[in-house]
Amino acid sequence: MKNDTQAKHKVTERILQLADHWHSRLVEIRREFHMYPELSNQEFRTTSRINEMLQEFSIEKIETNLTTGTAAILHGKQDGPVIAIRADIDALPIQEENEWKFKSKHEGISHACGHDFHTAIAIGAALILRDLQDEFPGKQLPGSVKFFFQPAEETEGGAESMIHAGLLQNPSVNAIIGLHNKPEIPAGTIGIKEGFLMGSVDDFRICIKGKGGHAALPEKTIDPIVIGSAVVQLLQTIVSRAVSPLESAVVTVGQFHAGHATNVIPNEAVIAGTVRTSSPAIQNRIENLLTQSVRQTVEAMGGKAEIEYARLYPPVVNDAKVAAVLKQSAVKIVGATHTLEAEPTMGGEDFSFFQLEVPGCYYWLGTGNPEKGVIHGWHHPEFKVDEEAIKTGSAMMAQSVLDLMDKLK
């Protein structure tokens, strides 16, 4: 037992050494991706450059039918577990307002959510695990590792496209891990929790059909703006009166469109928004309540309602066993005092689709550093990350893979 513990400690020391060794190269990689951001499903250059880097580093690419996005594998012990690492690669339609040499060269597009950072970390984990093979019997890892460089996280379909491409099969993945930078917690910290971490994402669109007419003669009309105002107020009561305070849900109206003139009552009004929930049960309840209560309210006021309700992402719910292993990994990499209980958010993440197929854990990697100006949250024009956290992220990913292999063997 003592020898086994010493050997594992030696491997962790080696992981940290390799994370430090590869850091400057990974910073270069991150900055290159940062300069050439691409929107969802348009990540052609990004995909090409990842594939070139995989070839440069002698990491086997997995052949797929994907238009954008790519995957790779490090083959280990044939009968060992298979662990997947997922990194998203797309950018946002946001004009960057930072001033540095590696500022986005694409007008109106930037990596304002840090997916360039995630991509560099996944490549770093691949390099560390590749270099660690010599530490194991037969110069093989105890299992195999797949690396998913996923397109279209910011919109829809990216995770599902990788699942449909068969990347969770041949060989079958036993567990999957992913991370997201978190400027709200300090660089050098890691936040993990089991169970609910991120909300489901649903969108709704309500078209209220009324009867238009002259603004001075409202009695001759059925005013869809008045009806729509009642609907907005109604939607705000769904969570407060139908969801337990011990559970989480958000209903937000983001759009209300009606009319073009001050002296005309229009024929219709359109309301659109989003619903976020912490569990499928609450998701079902709110969808049913929203559609039924909106229709009844609109009809009671003389109008008709056309309702479109789309379920986009399920909630991110971390597997308890995988999360427990990753907490142990985090302690090895950053220590117990820097291993935090992750705070959940109602933001959505399509990593959840992978979790419907295999056990998985998604966690926060601290990147905040006020001294370096890293104070802005995701999707801000001045979004930044502390690049020192690339070391932490790469080391944590590599350590997590090995610990999961040890647990699942």
C-alpha cells in the first residue's frame, strides 16, 4: 500500500512538472485561437489547426463525419477504462474591447467566454498524458483517453453532433469530464459539486392574436398589448407560486414586440423568453403551467394564443461517483483549501447531453485575478482569463483521468 501511494504521489509530481513544462507553448496556442475566433458551426480554421497540432504532437485523430469539431485518442491498456475530456471551441458575436497583441482579428467576434482557453487546456492534458505513458507498465496508460473538441456550444447541436458521430463508442466511454473557466473565483482554485450544477434551457414564443383598430377607439378592438402585459405579469408568478423555494427555476421574458404606430392598436403581439430549471421534473411542470395558464389568460381576455415551446438543453447534473473522484484529484493538484464547493448557476451547457449517455462531471476552474484585470464575467467585451490557470487546468484534467481509470478499473 505504501509503495502504491508513493508511486501515485510521484505521478502527481510528474503531472505538475509537465504542466509547467508545456505552459509557455499552451499560452501560445491559446493566444493563436484567441486571435482567430469563429462562430458556432463555422470553426473551420480552428478545427484545422487543432488537427495540425494533434499531428505535430503525435496524438491520433479520430476520423469522423463532422463538418467542424474534431476528436483524438490516446490508446492505453486495451481492457482498461475509457475516459473522455471535452473542450468547446466556438466563439461569440461580441466585439472585443481588450487591447493586446493577440486581440481578435475578426471584427465583431471574440472568445468572450474562454473557449480558446478550454481548447488549450485539453491539448495540454493530452500532452501531459502522452508524456506520462513511460511511467506505467508496458509504457501504457491504465486505460484510453478520448479528447472531444466540440463545436457549437454557444448555440445548439454541438454536443449532439459528436454523440451522433459515435464518439462515445468504439471504444465505449466510461466517464466524461469537462470544465469551464470561472472569473468569479481566484486562479489556482477548483470548484466541484455533485448533482445539479447548471440549468436546463428552454425557449418559448407566444403570439397573441387580437383585433386591431384605432387607438382612440379601444372598445372596438381586442388589444394584444394589454393582453400581453397581463401575460408578462402571469409568467412572473409561475416560479414564485409553483416551484418550491428549495428548488431552482427562472422564467424570463426577453422580447415583447407589438405595433408600429402610436395611434394604432395592432392585431398581434409577440412575447419570447427563456426558462431555466434545475431538474426534469420542474422543467415538465413549468412547461405545462406556462402553456395552459397563458392560453387560458389570453382567451379569457378575448384573444387567441399560439405558443411555441422548445427544449434546448437538459440540466447539467454531475454524477456523484465521478464528482467524488474529481474532488480527490483537485486536492492533489491545488490542495484542500483551494478545492471549493462549486456554486450552481442557471446558465445552460450542452455538456449535459453527454451526461445523459455516460456518467460525467463538469466543474469550475478559477481564473479570477484582479491584479491582472481578470474581473469581468462570461460574454463581457473585456473578458479575460489568468493564463497561469492553464497549468492548473491541464494538470487537473490529466490527474482526473488517471484517478478515474484507477477507480473504474
